[in-house]
Amino acid sequence: MKKTTLILAAAASLWASGASAMTVQEFLTSANRIPRNPTALLRSDTRRLMNEVKQAFSTVRSDQTAAQAAGRRPATCMPEKVSLSADALLARFNAIPAARRNISVTQAVREWMAAEHPCPV
């Protein structure tokens, strides 16, 4: 019985820590440790950062779709396909003042897309 409770508690703590959003500062700290060469794509931390960005864009797009479906003006009007380079992403995140880098990657992407792809009034 105790063993099952311990396993469930460990699983719950792992799930809770995995659910927390990565901040821009954490993203930049991890990105700065990755070498800028072709082998970078083979690294697990590179894939983790890429997945974080994909998830952020997916969340922003879902919010946009939900707002449109509800008849509200969405925060962004992103086109169907948004292409960006790693350099553009890092430049944008590095442009965020240090005092604001505690925002989530999702919030940073939301603000970026709202600035780049605003909805007409």
C-alpha cells in the first residue's frame, strides 16, 4: 500500500513539474548552451526547446480559433503558416527586457504574433 502511494505521489510531482510553463529566461539559458552547428538538431535539449515553441504556437493558434468561433476579436490574426528562423526567435526573445523575461514562452509568442499579425479593428 505504501509503495503504491509513493509511486502515485512521485508521478503526480513529475506531472506537476512538467506542466509548468517554461519562461523566456529559461528558454534563453538553455538555448545559449546549445552549440550553433548542424549537430545541434541531434541534442535532446534542442528538441525540447523546439517542442516548447511548437506548443506555444499551437496554444496561441487555438486561442485565436476559439475567440473567432465565439465571435470575439482574437488577440492575434496569424496566417495559416508562420515561418521563422531560430535566429529570429532568439533575437525576439533577447529583445525582451530582462525584467520581463519571467513570462512564459507562450505569452512571449502571443505578444509577438499580436504585434506581427494584429487583427483588423
